[in-house]
Amino acid sequence: MGEAERGEAAPRQAVTYFCANEHRSVVTFSTEATTPDTWDCPKCGLPASLDSENPPPAPKIEPYKTHLAYVKERRSDQEAADILDEALELLRSRRKSGDIIF
């Protein structure tokens, strides 16, 4: 099945993108399409731009934080101890009165 059977191909343009690892990626777009300023490098996944002299830097990846890590950022050790003491006192008072909490 050739071009004669499918009709003529749309006019195309080749756009070259450059990443921080010095990879060069050529992507083909329709001449009518608006080409994006950045494109993910198919070799390493970093963002690539049209400027070979100034490719975009690699994104900063934040390490995964647990819920406990976020809580520790907001509370001091003394505040945590006070909250724990308050919760334990409430639990003990409910047990003494016969209100059991599960």
C-alpha cells in the first residue's frame, strides 16, 4: 500500500530538540502544527528544548516523605509529647468510667 493508494502525505517539518545529556532528538510535525518549546528526550526522559546551547536542566526530584515525616516538620518533640499525654489521659479517663473505645 503506497502513497498513491492513501493519498498525498501532509507537508511535514523536522524539529530538533536537545537535552542536558547532549542527546539530539529529531521529531517530525505537520507544518500546520504548533511545535512545542520542550519535548521529553526519548533516550533519557529529561526535558529537551530547541536551544542546543542552553538545554533545560533536569527536574529536581523530591524524595518521598511519609506522613510521619510531615507531622514531625510541623510539631516539636515537646508538642508531640503534650498531645500524646493528653490523648492517653482522655483514654484512661474513659476506661475508668466504663466507656470502652475500639
